[in-house]
Amino acid sequence: MGERERIVAVARGWLGTPYVHQASCKGAGTDCLGLLRGVWREVMGAEPEAVPAYTPDWSEAGGREDLMAAAGRWLRPAAGMAAGQVLLFRMREGAVAKHLGIQAEIGAGASFLHAYGGHGVVESPLSEPWARRVVARFDFPLGV
């Protein structure tokens, strides 16, 4: 199995995990950042930095791109679309990027995995409403 396929397989192992703000425990609870953190631990090893406490509306009041900045520190900017990429979303025009997911499939059946409030970890189609919110793509710092 290649690195991209492994990232997707590890992320799919979190499917059904309930949504719990600030958590990162497969099967028990996670939010979108916690999903990425859990996949990182399984694929890369120890997390590269401690995650400070954050509220559900984090970064919005100050307009800070905290999630984008952290992604830039630990992930590699990606061009094009490929499975295993980390997707950052801006949930509304002019807002900070504050949701993320992992690209699972590309092409006609494009999908991504994410932890979504009220749903837990799910695999969603990368439909137009989601696709237009993608503001950045990153690769894990592997040989992918």
C-alpha cells in the first residue's frame, strides 16, 4: 500500500467516531483537528506540537489564520488533487479557515473524510458546496 492509500485507510479507521470538541480519540470522540492529529500519530508518530485549548469559534474574533499557519508549519503545500491530502475549508466568504478533512477519493466520486458536528467522522462527497470552500491543500511530509 502506498503512502496516500495508507493515509486514507487510517482516516477511514476513524469512521463513526462521535464528534467531541477538542478530542482526538478513535472510537470515543474527535473534532476535525483531532481527526488529523490522530491520523498524524498513526502515520507519522508523535504530534509535532501541543495544541492549545480552543473554542468552537476559535480564530474568528481576531481574524487569525491559526489553522492555516499550523498546516504551513507541519504539512507541505500541495498542487492538484490527490487522495490523502489535507483540505482546509473556509466555511463562509471572508471567514478564517477553520475546518479540515482528508481527501479520500478523486474524480467523479470525489470524497473526503472529516469530523462534523452532529455527525461524527463521516466520508462526504466533495460536492460543489464543499469544493468551493476549499482554500488550501496540503500533503503529509512523506514521500507522497
